[in-house]
Amino acid sequence: MRHSKPPAGLVPEVIEIETQRLRLRQWRQEDRAPFASLNGDPRVMEFFPSTLTAAQSDAMADRCEALIAERGWGFWAVEATATNRFIGFVGLHIPSAELPCSPCVEVGWRLAREFWGRGLATEAAAAAVSTGFHRLGLPEIVAFTPLQNVRSRAVMKRLGMLESGAFDHPHVPENSGVRRHCLCRLPAAVRDA
Ligand SMILES: CC(C)(COP(=O)(O)OP(=O)(O)OC[C@H]1O[C@@H](n2cnc3c(N)ncnc32)[C@H](O)[C@@H]1OP(=O)(O)O)[C@@H](O)C(=O)NCCC(=O)NCCS
């Protein structure tokens, strides 16, 4: 699976996606404050090694924005269309770690706590997956999360992803209780069947 940079001078079109209740779009400066707030929430970050400082959160938003500008797709900022409020991110990403599924494109999500339990993560992720297969032509999309993250695993199941074993995430410290991850795969052929 190759995702080479476009030739110099060619800027790809930034893909933005509308669903029934959501807009997946490029990041804006005003997303930084609510993003830092959710990244500092221990409930949201329960299955990560730690919460993020505001500086770490801003740096992550910067990386997401830069990758979308470079490729046209990525971990999009998600806003509720009814209120225009930023609720978190959902989207597609090439993992920087060397994983059992590498090279691969993952679908991932992180929403502020007040937006859980409404089907919003699955709605956004289904649209991202559909874009990955139909617009980007990806042959497969994967997802992974610590074994204990039942909410995230439930999203994978709702997307029709297939459990495909477990692995220790190389970027999570060895003494962390969240190192062991389950891997789910969704081949384009299964999605379209
Ligand atoms: C993982 C995460 C995105 C899941 O969010 P979620 O809200 O549980 O997932 P969904 O959007 O699919 O919502 C499903 C729930 O909404 C309910 N729901 C309510 N209205 C709904 C609607 N209109 N349509 C669909 N589901 C609806 C479902 O019944 C389900 O409820 P349940 O959890 O009680 O079974 C969220 O917990 C999160 O951001 N966690 C922190 C970050 C994280 O761990 N990310 C993954 C790291 S690998």
C-alpha cells in the first residue's frame, strides 16, 4: 500500500465529509481549546498511558492538520452540524509504529465524554471507512485498541470489522497495563459484500 506525497507544487484537495449529524473537516485554530480539554480528561484517556498537556494536545492537532493538508485525508476534526461544535476527531491514519498489520491504514476515534452514547463515533467512522474504500481505493482498513477498551471495540464491531488477534503496541511502555491491543481488520471485499 503506497501513499506517496504528491509532486511538489501539487496540493491535494482536502476531503471533507458530511453525515446525517456530523461534519468531518480540516482542523481550525478554535478546535485547539476543546481538543485540549478532552485530551486532559482522565475518562477519555483511560486507555492511553496518560492524559495530554495542552501543549501535547496542540501538537497532535497540528500533526493532524498537516497530514490532512499533505494527503487530503487523515484524522479529521468532527463537528456537530446542528451546533457547529467541535466534538473530537475521527478518521484515517497511517500508524507511525511498525505493527503486525503494517503497512496499513487505521480508522480511529476520540470524542469528548459528553458526546458518547449517541452513535456519533460509529456514524463518523462509517463515513471515514466508506471514503477510504470508495474514494481512496484502500484494499483494507484496520483498527486496534487496548483489550480493555470495550467501547472502542464495540465501534469496531458495529463497523463490521473482523477480530484478527492481539499484539503489544511498541509505542506503549512495557510496564503499562494498556500495552496489549486487539487488532481488527476490514477488507474492502467484506465491506462491499
Ligand atoms: C471509543 C468511543 C469513540 C466510543 O464512543 P461511543 O459513543 O460509545 O460509540 P458510538 O458512537 O458508536 O455510540 C454507541 C452508543 O450510542 C447509543 N446510541 C444512542 N443513540 C444512537 C443513535 N442514534 N445511533 C446509534 N447509536 C446510538 C448506542 O446504543 C450505544 O450505546 P451503549 O454504549 O450504551 O451501547 C468513545 O468512548 C471515546 O471517545 N473514547 C475515548 C477515546 C478512545 O478510547 N479511543 C479509542 C482509542 S484506540
